[in-house]
Amino acid sequence: MNFELAIERLKSEGFKRTPSREAILRLLELEDRYLSAGDVKKALAADHPTMSQDTVYRNLTSFSELKILEETELGGERKFRMHCDRHGHHHHFICMDCGRTEELDVCPMEQVSRALPAFVIDDHKFEVYGQCPDCRSAS
Amino acid sequence: MNFELAIERLKSEGFKRTPSREAILRLLELEDRYLSAGDVKKALAADHPTMSQDTVYRNLTSFSELKILEETELGGERKFRMHCDRHGHHHHFICMDCGRTEELDVCPMEQVSRALPAFVIDDHKFEVYGQCPDCRSAS
DNA sequence: TTTCCAATTCGGAATGACTACGATTTACTT
DNA sequence: AAGTAAATCGTAGTCATTCCGAATTGGAAA
């Protein structure tokens, strides 16, 4: 997912193109890692000093619902990143130093489904946390 | 893990045996599922009306650090349950209706380690969410 | 048993992420 | 160019969690 595609999806879903939304999406495209609402607000403070918290949270939530963004919860905070382009299901390694991610192919859900035939499975979360090669060599 | 074992571990680590700690541990032993700090406080309100939030949170955190409890974050809340007795590493299915859990054997971390040799892996989270057989037939 | 002190608890206030809301502004249609 | 629903602003509210000083207490030592 990138800025242009995101704007297209917003339009096709009946959302308006506003300066706030453009700024938030441009930032997330540029950063390419998980950011909190606070991170977004701070990063945009210089160019958009009057953008309210409400606007940041409301748009991040909308973007997540539209699958423009991926969302996770980390350290008691909601975090958002541009939705990956890869086809189909995937999980992430997340660097706890810089927030950057690495996509993971493995997912054990087929085994789990087989092991729990009487259970209704609605969702799952698989995330790996650590230090990426860049941050490793920098520390 | 059960009440007696938990009390032993507290003693061996130099923690005092207090009515608050006994009540919290007895509740968690009885419930055998993930509870939030608020759940614990509410459940103990009848017998321990003066137990403060601070006491609940501080003890839950201590118990978690001592591996008396297992902890996860769900819906923006920290949740705690008695630590499972099983040997070694495991994950959980969590019923979103009643909070009860089912232990899972599968864990894909070996594959992940092999796939990311240049990354430092510190931690990971794998949880499956849905409805347990009891809640399924009740709904 | 009594004394004593560090650990624990209490009660309430502070923090921080997130949400709600009325008033105002704006993107987009006609 | 006008009208309208959507979006934003600014602020206040909520909720989980943490902090803090004062009071209490468990358990070791005398």
C-alpha cells in the first residue's frame, strides 16, 4: 500500500480528501514502521500545528478499518503502519528499537485448527519482538 | 500453579503473607482464567471492601514477575491468570466470551529463528481468540 | 511476648492514552 | 455559487494504570 492507493481507496469508499488525511498518510508511507497516534501528532506538529488529537485518532482508526493501515497493540498503545502489499496472510517481526518490521511467512494456524476442532476460531495474533540487524550493529 | 505453591514461592522470595495476597491468589486459583485488575477488585469488593487499586495492581505485577501468574494484554487491558503447570513453553487459545483458555502445543519460533538469522529475537506473542465449546453451545 | 522496622496497604491524586461532543469549517455535489 | 453532509477543532471527559505520603502490619529479633 502507498499514498496514491490509499487516497484511491478513500475516494472509492466515499471519504473526502483532506489535508489532514494526506499528511497522515504521507508520514506513514515515509516512515514504513509502526507509529502511535502520539508519534503521528508529534511528527506533524511542525507543518500542521492545529491538527487535533481527535483528527489523528479518528483517521488512524478509519484507515485501519479500510485496511489502508495495519494495527497492533504494543506496550499499552495502539500502533499503526502502512498495510503491506504482499498477497495474503502474514505476520511481523518488530524491532523494539526502531519499530521497523520484517514480514514472516510462518503461521501455525492450520495446526491449531486441527488441534481444536470444537472451538470457534475468530482471530489470532503472532508477533516476534527483538532487534533488527541495523539496530544490532548500531548498539 | 496453585494457591499453596504460590504462597511458598512468595515466602521463598522474601514476600510477606498478607490477607490481600491470599485473597487475590485464592480468586485466581478459583477462576482459572484471565482476569483484569478491575475484575479482581470487583470480585473481592464484598469480602475486602477497603482493598485499594494500588494493592491489586502492585500484587498482580509482583506475582507476574515471580511467574506465579501469566499475563497478557487484551483489549487495551492487562489480564492475569494462574501460571499453567505444564512443563515448558506454551501458548493459549482464549475464549472471548468467558475468558477461559486452552493450552496450545504449537509454536513456530524455530522456523522464525531459522528464517531471521541476523535478527536478535527477544520475545514473541502467539494467541488464538474465539469461542470455547461451552460458550459455543450456550449461544 | 514485646519491640521494632521494613514491607505493605490505604486513600486519593496524578498521568497518559483514548473518546466524546458541540461549534465551526470544509470538500464536494448540483 | 450555494447547499449539505463530512471533517475538523478545541476542549472536556473517561478509563486503566501509576504515584505518593501517611498509616498499618507481618514477622524477625530481643
